[in-house]
Amino acid sequence: MDDEDLTAFGHLVRDAHEQRDLDKASLYEAGWTLSEATRAAGALADHLRAQAETYPSRYILRDDEGQDPRARIQRATEALVRLSALLTEANEQARRYHAEIGHIAVEIDPTAEG
């Protein structure tokens, strides 16, 4: 995901927050942006997992609540594995959306209000 994709994602989040109407091109481009965002988030989750797994060999670990820090890291990495799987599924759905919405053609309805 590059800076342009991040900017587009930010604009889409703003548009959603403000409940702006999107034209057909924006709906299509949003599918690409969602696909890129979910792919990038999955890669980030995988990277975080790999990094967290190395903590026991790189650092002396302590837990601020007195629990076993290795067990806590294990639970954290398990959460990241699950998150990565969910993001893979989300990416699949974003790509499907992008493909399907790309086949829609629109025309202006002269009788529509607004």
C-alpha cells in the first residue's frame, strides 16, 4: 500500500463518516482501496506476529501484572494469526466487491429527484 492508496483510504473513511454519496467510479475505486488496505493490514499482522515471536530470544521479559510473559506473547501471536486469517478473508471479499461493482453501468434517470 503506497502513499496514494493511504490517502485514498483516508478520503473514503472521511466520506463514510460524513455519509457522502459516491458516484460509480468512486464505488469502483473504493473496492481497490479496500483490497489494498486489507492486504496491507494482513502483511502488517504477519510482521507483528513474527516480531513478537522473537521477543523471548531477544529480551528479558517481565509482565506488569505478574503473569507469564511468554504465555502473554503466545496469546498475542495467536490473536495476530487469527487477525491475519480474517484479513485474508476480508481481502477476498473486497476483491469480489471490486470485480462485481466494476460490471455495473449507470445512467442518469431524468425523472429522479435531486
